[in-house]
Amino acid sequence: MRLTTTSLRHKLLIFSSLLVLVPGAILGVLAERNGRSSLLLVIGQQLAREARQTADRLSTLIRVERESLESFARQDVMREIRVSDLDKRIAQALSTLVSGASARLGYFVIDEDARVVAISAPAIADFAPEDVVARRGTTGIVGFAPGPDGKTALILAAPIPDPDRSQVRLGTLFALIDWNRLSGVTDQVRRELGEQGIPVQILVVETEGQILRASPEGVQDASVADSIERAIGDPGAEPGYSVDREAEQIVGHAALAWPSGWSLLVVEPLAHALAPAVRLRNRLAMTTALALAIALVIAGVGADRVIRPLSELTRAIRGLARAEPSTLQVPVRSDDEVGVLAASFNSMAAELDETQRHLVEAEKFAFVGELAAGVAHEVRTSLGVLGNAAKLLGRSLAEPADPNVREMIDMIRAEVDRLSRVVDDLLTLDHRRPLDPRPTPLSLPLCAAVDFVAPGARHQGIEVEIVRADPDPIVRCDRDAIQQVCINLLSNALASLSTGGHVKVQIERVSRTLAAFSVRDDGPGVPAALRERIFDPFVTGRASGVGLGLTFVKRVVAAHRGTVRLESREGAGACFRVELPIEEVSR
């Protein structure tokens, strides 16, 4: 049974764990999934918005430099190109342009014959490579080249028209713009986002995926390159941002209004973007673990409350199998199903105990009855011979006979009569005649018994009364047997009383299913030493009694599924109470 108890406790604990873990796991999965989706949406939109704003700012800066360059290329001073003098007004004007903005590294002019005709400063004389010169006449961005002091220069170009002939170009004006300073707006945006706790990389890229600017500088690993390709090359990507799970990055992207083909990307690691979801998951896990611990404690206490009465019930069942009276009853600790089970077991155990006692008593009575009947039949024959012999001997004595002989003969005849009465009492225990129970008003056999003993009671000067119930209860009984039971009880009462005594027979309805009658006297009562054994065979408180009358009473009452008990206090009379089941009468 220990294995069963342990198994039940484990089942309760496992069931309690599942009650916590399954909803907790489902809630955690749903919360993390919804949290991830919501975070990706919010962060993606924020990155796309930052990309859009930063792209517009960078595009504006480049467009301003381009428009400034084109405006200067149309100035009248540019006609001095035809003079071909490096020290003239063009160079001076170019120097003025450089001093007007910190991002401008320098300017130079190339004529249609591919000659450098003017420079803003001697330091940039060597920054007119052949590929740049070859693109004279180009408008817009030419490319990138190393500028003075190791700076990266964005090269812009604007054709110089002839003021006198609109279809003729005099040359091309080139500007060297400090690209790092111009695109420094990306560093500013990255710092601002960093102050908000958002670590990002900001990239300016071409359509082919070439990185033109990276903030912070030097962060151009393979994962970023892959993200660039997927972000700007996937036409089906979600507008404004894309989630690159392979590179574990979320990318907000926006195209620059000018120059066309350029894009700006704001890249944030997925690990950081989804950190709130991870923290939520961890908190849910900790909460679930705490709830699980509490649930296990509660389940353990509940399991003990359930298993304890079951263990007590198990011990009681084992005691019942071993016939141990001390273990037959189990405490009823609650009014739930386990409590009902315990109460039902107690009721069953009590009924089994009562049935067992009845069976033992029935077997005992049967044995005593058979033994008494056998002895009575054997003794009765001998007593008959002795009685007849004593009569014949008395008749054969001559008159006058010896008084001593006559006294001896009378003594023999008296003892034979006494033994005959004992034999008659023994034969009452045999009771082999089957009962004939029928629905009978309880007053009928009791009144008959009172009438039977009334003459003898009057002769003794004892009053016998009977108190009937209204209505008279109907019991299923053998009328003659119950009458004999009442006669035996009345005979014992009369034998214990002297002149002036009183015996009362009272009938009552105890409940809907039970009726009772009692025989009460006001005699000396039953001694305490005899009360527990008063119904046992050959136990009597009278010197002339055999002790079989009450044994007969208990046997007959038990055969009627009833009970008989003694209520007595020494010196305050005795009361024998018999309870019998009421016959259910259909109406």
C-alpha cells in the first residue's frame, strides 16, 4: 500500500505541476511571440523613420553643395577660362568658395582640352586624376577620391557654359567636398539614438550594395553586407524596414532623394531589439517557477490531507481483516467524498461487527440449545423412572411407616420435580421450530403475556400494568415467540419482587422504522457484577434459577432482527427494553 500511497502523492504533485506549467508555457509562448511581433513592428517603424529623416538631411546637404557648384559655374567670372591664367580671378573666386564652408576641401577647373586652368589652392593641384578629368562635362557626382590630409573627398562636377554661346562649354568646375564632414549627420543621429539606449549602425550605400559611409567607421562585416543586399535588393521586403533573421538584424531603410540610387540604412541587432521580450520571457519563467513552487507546496499539503484518511482507512481495513476491534473506526475529518467514504466504512464496520456478534451468539445459542436438548432428553427419561419409582415406593410402605423413610421419599419426589422443571427450561433453548413472523399489533402478544402472569402476580400481591401506544405499532413477529419473551421477562420481574411491588409493561413507537416495549420493575435491580453477563447461559441472580430464561429472550429477539438490553441501577429496579423493526404497511 505504501507504493500506492506514494504513487497517489506523485500523481497529485504531477497534476498540480501540469496545471501551472501548461498554462504558464502557453502564456509565455503567446506573450513572447506577440511581444516579439509588436517590438519588431514598433522598432522597425522607428528605424524606418530615422532612416527617412537622416536620408533627407544628407540628401539636402549634398543637393545644397551641388546647387552651389552649379550656380558658381554659371558666374561671369568663369569666362576667364579663355585667358588660361591660373593666377587670375577664377582662382581667387574658388578660394573664396572654399572659405565659405568647412566641408569644402577645394575646387579646380578643367577646360575642354583637359587642362587644369584654375585651382582654389596649390595643395589640391594633384587631385585631378585622369578618370576625373575624363569625366569633364559631367553634372553631379563624379565619385570619391583621397583628399588633402587623408580625407575622403566627394567629387562633384558642373559644366561651365559659355555666356556668349549657350550651346558651348568652356570647361568643367569640380568640387572636392569633405565626405566625412558632410555625412557626419549620420554620426549625430547614431549618438542621439545611443543616448536613448538604441545601439545602431548607419550606412550610406549605393544600389549595388557598396558602402559609401559607415557610422561608426570600420563596422562593415559580412553580416552587414548581407543585410544591405537583402534590405535594398528585395522588392517584396516590408516597406520601410526589414527583419534579417539570418544576420540577426533589423534594418530600417530609405532612399535618398538625391543622388538617386543611394540608400540610407539604420541597422539594430535583433538581440537588443528583442531584449524586452527576452526579459518578459525570463520574468514569466521566474513567475511560473515561483507559482510552481507554491503550487507544489499546496499540492503536498493537500495530498497529505487526502492520503492521511486513506491511510487510516487502509489500516482499518487491515484491522477488519484481522478482526482487531481497535482499528475498526476511522476518524471522519471532512464532509467531502473522502469523509463520506470514511463514514460509510465506519457504518459498514459497525454493521459487520454487529452481524458478527449476532452470528457468534447465534452459534453459541445453537450449540447450547442442542447440548441442552440432548442432555434434557437423556435426563428426562431417568427422571421419569425415578419419579415413578418414588411414587410406587411411597404407596408400598406400610402404615404407619417410618417417618424418616417417608421424608426421604418426599425429598426424592421434590428433587425429581425440580429437575423436571430444569429440563423444561433446557428444552426451551432448543427452539428448533421455525418462526412464523406475520404483521402483528405489538400489544397482542404483550397483553396475552400480562394476562398469563396476572393470576400469579395477584397471588403475590404485585401489581402488573400495561401502557399501550397510540397508534399501536405493527411489527412482523412470531406472536407466540414474542409472547413467551414477555412472559420470561415478567417472570423474572415477579421473582425479584415482594408483596406490594409494581411491574410496568410499556409499548412505544421509537421512530418510523422502530418500535419497542419495556418491562420495568421497582425491585432491588441487577447486581453490577451480573449486568454484562446477564444474557449468557446459566447466569442468574436467583438461588433457584437456572439462568436460561434471558438467554432464550435474547435468542428469540435476535431472530426477529431486534435488540434487547438491560437498564438497571442497583437498588432502583430493573428495566429490560426490547426493540423490534416496524412492518412497512402499504396504503
